[in-house]
Amino acid sequence: MKILLIGGSGYIGTVVSKFFTDKNNVVHILDNFIYENKNHLKPFYKHNNLIKILSNNLNKVLSNNYDLIVILSGLVGDPITKKYPSLSHQHNNLEIKNYLKIINTNFNKRLVFISTCSNYGLTDGTILLDENSKLCPLSLYAKEKVNIEKFILNNEWKFHYTILRFATAFGHSPRMRFDLTVNEFTKFFFLKMPFEVYDADTWRPYCHINDFARALEAILFANIKNISGQVFNVGSNENNFTKRSIVKKINKFFDYNLTTYKQKGSDKRNYKVDFSKINKLLNFKPKYSLSNGIEEIINNLKLNSYKDLNNNNLYGNYTINNS
Ligand SMILES: NC(=O)c1ccc[n+]([C@@H]2O[C@H](COP(=O)([O-])OP(=O)(O)OC[C@H]3O[C@@H](n4cnc5c(N)ncnc54)[C@H](O)[C@@H]3O)[C@@H](O)[C@H]2O)c1
């Protein structure tokens, strides 16, 4: 199979590329490398003739006859979109719409737009939200995602589209992000750094990045009538956690705990998500638990896989190149 990953050089895209090329599929990456996030791919594509980095010209590359196109690109996360609101509108809205229009001229197979469970935003945390639940995007990041979802759902396309609302990711990636809750808390524990957790009892769903790759594989091979025009939450009901319970899980790997708790942080998100639709229609269930991901990150920290660990620009979405 031939797959095009737009935004494929990021935290999730890098793992998805490896997942598919390990299974002998061809992966092409189109990315504008807005962070210091190109070098991690070099050793990988030098030794693997199935992966290719493309120049940023979508019109040209569509002649490659892809089986699946995945749109992962954008400024990802609340802090970075708050810091760069106009660039965020450009990458998370205008450019995605532009990509979709170009793709529509010359592609009629499967397209996946990666959205987020952050679209659910704020609830009292007691009910499980499914794909038909009301969206309540709080941040600029989630508002742009909802806008693109509507743009896709309200227009006619030649391709078969699917919208995947990913849970919050965790796990090791060659392009690591330590600005994500599970990864960040694990790093603090490992480095014996005291840290404050805000609003420890708010809920959110989590999912290992390898499971996102598995979900994309499920889309690639699904019966088209089960995926065309569909929205799916991607994660598992068992992986809805509060931040306090994440700290407890990480603490099991260490004999100390330097965490303190504070109320009234700036991130108001509180939602539990239902993942039964993707399980019923596509028979998809995540394989990796939170503890699997924590252990994997600890092992990589022990192996010194993250050189220059305190360089935020290498390990998170903090500063955009040339901004
Ligand atoms: N990481 C999470 O917890 C999470 C959760 C839910 C949904 N998602 C979604 O998954 C996708 C990937 O997230 P990630 O964590 O890998 O983010 P990331 O920031 O690591 O990757 C985003 C990639 O997009 C590229 N990019 C930005 N603007 C671009 C543009 N206009 N054209 C081409 N490439 C561009 C960046 O250079 C980067 O490589 C995003 O759509 C995100 O909203 C992520």
C-alpha cells in the first residue's frame, strides 16, 4: 500500500511511518518542519527505501496514486496555538482547507483527518461522551479542529473521508514530545524533579501512539461502507484517567514522589470518552496500557535515547523555527 502522511514528521507521524514501513508499505511524508524536527528521520529513511520525504508540493505528489492520505499537520496543543494565534489559524485552518481542496482534484481513495477528543472540552466528568455528544471546544486549538471537522462534514468530496478524534497521546517516539501529560510526568519522576499538578481530579482519555498507527491500519483495510463519512473516537474506555491516577501509576516505578497538587489551573478540560463505536464497527481495541507506555519511556530515558533532554525545542511544541 502507498500512504501519504501530511505532517508525518511529528511525534505521532514518525511512529506511524515506522509502523507502516516495517510492514513493507510505502510511506511518503510531506511536512514543513516547523520545529527542529527533521533530523530524527534521517537515519530512518537512509536505511529504509520505503520511506521518502517530499518537497512541499502537494499538487505534484498526488500523481503517486496513494491508497491512504492522512492529515496530521498543524500547530498541536493549547500552549503553542495560544502563543502563535495567527500562525495557528494559518496551519490549522487555512492550509488544511487548501490541502483538502487540492486533494479533491486528484484523489478518490481514503483520506483521514486527525482531530482530537479535546473537542469535547468541558463536562462534569460523570458521563462518557460519544461521537454524537455536543462539542465544547475551549482552546483555539480545539476550535480550529471543530471548524475543519464541520468543513469536511458539510461538503461533498470525491474521496472517502474519515475523521478520527484521537485521545491524548503517550509513549516513545523518535520525535519525542515531553510536553504531553504522561510523558512529561514520567520524565519529572525519572529526573527526581519536583512538579506541580493542577486540577488533579479532571478526567481525560489517553492512548499509546502505536495504537494510533494500528487504528490507521484498521481504516486502510476496513470495508469502505464502515468508514466513509464516519467520525470515530480513538482510544479505550479503560484509558480514561485523572491526572492524580496517572501520577499513581508512574509512582509504581519509583520509590519516591515529589508531586504537589494545586487547584484552579488554566486548563479547564474535563471529559471522559466512549470508544465503543470504533470497537464495534472496526473491531479495534488498543493494545497498550498506560503502564506499558510509562515503562517504555523510562527504559528510553535509561538508555539515554533523548540527547540534550533539556532542550525544549527538540522535545516539544514550544518555539516555531524562524518565528
Ligand atoms: N499528540 C497528541 O496528544 C494528540 C492528541 C489528539 C490529536 N492529535 C493530533 O494528531 C496530529 C499529530 O500530532 P503530533 O502530536 O504528532 O504533533 P506534532 O506537533 O509532533 O506534529 C505536527 C507536524 O505537522 C507539521 N506541520 C505543521 N504545519 C504544517 C503544514 N502546514 N504542512 C505540513 N506539515 C505541517 C509539523 O512540522 C510537525 O511535524 C495532529 O493533528 C494533532 O492535532 C494529537
